[in-house]
Amino acid sequence: MTTGEQVTSTSWQGGYTVTDEERADNRKVALLVPALPILVIAAIGAIVAVVLIAIGLPVVGLVCFAASIVLGGALTAAGLLAAPAHVERLLGAYRIPQGSAPRVENLVDGLCATFGVAHPPLFAVKDERVNLAMVATPTGAVMVVTTGLLDTLDLIELEGVIAHGLAHLRLDAVRRGTLAATLPGFLANDAFRHRLAGRGRLMRADEVAACAVRYPVGIASALERCLERAAPSPSSLFASNRFSRTRWLWFDPTPGGEGDVPGELDATRVRAQALAEW
């Protein structure tokens, strides 16, 4: 290898290194998201209070404002207790018994050492699609994989997808994404959930993962497998409301091309094309 090639390699790795600043930003947003109910309701209460004061009812206005803060605080507290949700309830996943998925367990063990993160418990969803999500729970982050991922990916592809999941853990982005996914429906639509979870979060995890395993082809190949699949069947998790609320937690957020917007950095097709050019 020439000196020039060494410089290029060092530069490529450095450009995708996880920084303390982005980890701190993810933690800050994770603190902000649970406070959204109190902010929204208090803002509405403030508007009502101003109107009541303007028409000569200052006491009623102040009472309404105080009540809005109490109500918002109660909803925030309830949200903190309920989310991050139990993964079994959120996604219908079940715990994989230790030793029953040796290929995945061995890869997770090795890659956790590479990323410098704790080994997450493994859960599975019975579905033929290839997919993986990192989800925050009351006891810490867990890795959720589909049975399709366990059964169909080769070792290189599997390594790439698992590295993608652990990259979210390294970025301190798991709790942020999960809280955004579990916001009450009246506070967030899909676009707002995605913005709170982090636009470009999936492509960023691809970058970090590809740098860690030094082989982006495996991740790109797994994404291509996702694109080759037909749209999910009506009985699939990936055709349900539970998935639509949590789509930006998943490796493949647009199964069957559903919701695949041209130019969307986190769309499966865009990420596959980006990795193919590395």
C-alpha cells in the first residue's frame, strides 16, 4: 500500500467517526421529546388565558393557564412512565433464548467490542421480511430482528445489518428514536416523528457501520434484498399501524417501496444507491 493510499484510508475513516457533539445532541433531543405535551398544552393554555384576561376575566384566565400546566405535566409524567415501551407490546416481539441464534449472537458479541457498547438483549418478530430495529425499553436498549433476517442473510450481510443497529447505540440515538416513535398520535404525524428521531439517522448509521466493518457492500446487499421483496402482506407487522408509527427505527423503513420518497436520505433505495457508490 502506498503512502497516498494510507492517507486516503485514514481520511475516509475519520470522516465517519462518531463525535461527542452528535451523541450529546441525541441525548438532548431525548430529554426534550417527553416534555412536548407540557409545552404544547401550556402554550394553548397561555393563549386561552390571554383571551380571557383581555375580555375582563383575569382570574379565570390565570386558573386556565395553571390548569394547562398541571394537565401537561400529568401527560408528560404518564409518557415518561409508558415510554420507552416494552418491546413485546410495541412490536409483538419475543425474547430469543440465549444460545438459540448463534450466528447473530457471535456477531453481536464481536461487534459490541468494536463499537464499545454493551451487548443488547435479542428479540425477534415472526416475519419473512429482512429487518432490524434498535428499541429503548425501561431496562435499556434491545435489538429486534425478523425471522426473515435470521433465515435469509449471508454472514457478510448479517454483519452489516447488525453493525447498522449497533451504530445507533454508539450514536446514543436509540432512546431519541424510540421516544419519537411512541409519542401520542395527537402530537405527531410521520414527518414530525421522523424529524424528532433525526432526519438522516438511518444513512448516518449506515456510514458508521460501514466504517466499523470496513465493508459497505454487505449493508448495500442487505438493502437490495429489502428492495427486491414485494409489498408486505396485510397480516405483516410491516403493513400495520404499529410499523407506521415506528418506521424510522427500522433498517428498512419503506418495505416494498411504500413511502419511498425520491431524495429522502433515510429511504431504503437512496441508502442502497449511496453505499453502492462507496
